[in-house]
Amino acid sequence: MRTKLIGIILALVVVVVLNLNCGMRDRAPQKIKMKGAEGEDIEVSGSDDILTGTQAQEYLSKIPAEFRYPGSNVRGGITVGTQEGTGSSVVLVTNDPVDNVVSFYKSNPVRYGWMNAMTTSSQGQTSLIFSKGEQKGVVVNVGADDEGNFNTMIVVTSGIQ
């Protein structure tokens, strides 16, 4: 139950952070502490700018290397920490077509031993769920960039059990 809650919180917080901060630049990553649905402490930190250098590497380090889309830019990220553990979402953008990005995620993680447990597509969005042994799962969401700045937006969420 708690791990599903963490996943839901991650997805909601990514949407909120990206929507609320749209257009705001030159801001340091935000840190927020809050209580979860069951009273547990949750710490959220994130950014929504195109990141480079150490900031980009910090977010990329939170997801397995085989889920980093080649040539993409880090648009932002968020980390949620609870007593159960930490989960992170990284938002990547690329000018590659959505179909090319989905093809990459259908094949690349599998080469490294990840199992594609489920793939769903609806209204131009594709979600892929991966598992690997006892490791925490990874969810990848791929779709067109609604802001029109890039062809494709990718959200990789790691740390789901």
C-alpha cells in the first residue's frame, strides 16, 4: 500500500511542480517537507529548468543508466523521501520522434536484464513498467511535449517497489 502511495505521490508531484513552475527560470531546486496520507514524513525536492553540469548529473544519478535516453536534456526532476525509502522522477526532453523514444525503451533496458512487465498506450502517451529481480521498479512515460519546445518528453520514475 505504501509503495503504491509513493508512486502516486511521485506522479502527482511531478505534474504539480512542472505545471506550477512553468515559465519560471533561474530558481534553485525547491525542497518541501510534508506529511503523507498515513502521517509519515515526506521530503520533496525538485526543479523544472533545463539542467546542465552537476545539477543534471545529480538527477540522472537517481535513475539506472540504461534508462537515460541518449542525447536527451534533463528538464527537471523530483525526489520524494519517506520512511519507506526514496523515489525519484527525472524529466528528459528530446527532439527525437515519440516512436523512436518508445522503441528505445522497449529494447534497451531489456538488454540489461530488465523485464518489461507492462506497456500501455493511450492518447499519445506510452507507459512502460520495468522490474529486475529484487531491485525497485522503474516506470517510463513517453509523450509529445505539450509546450512545443521539444518533440518528446520522457518521465523516468525509479524507486518503486
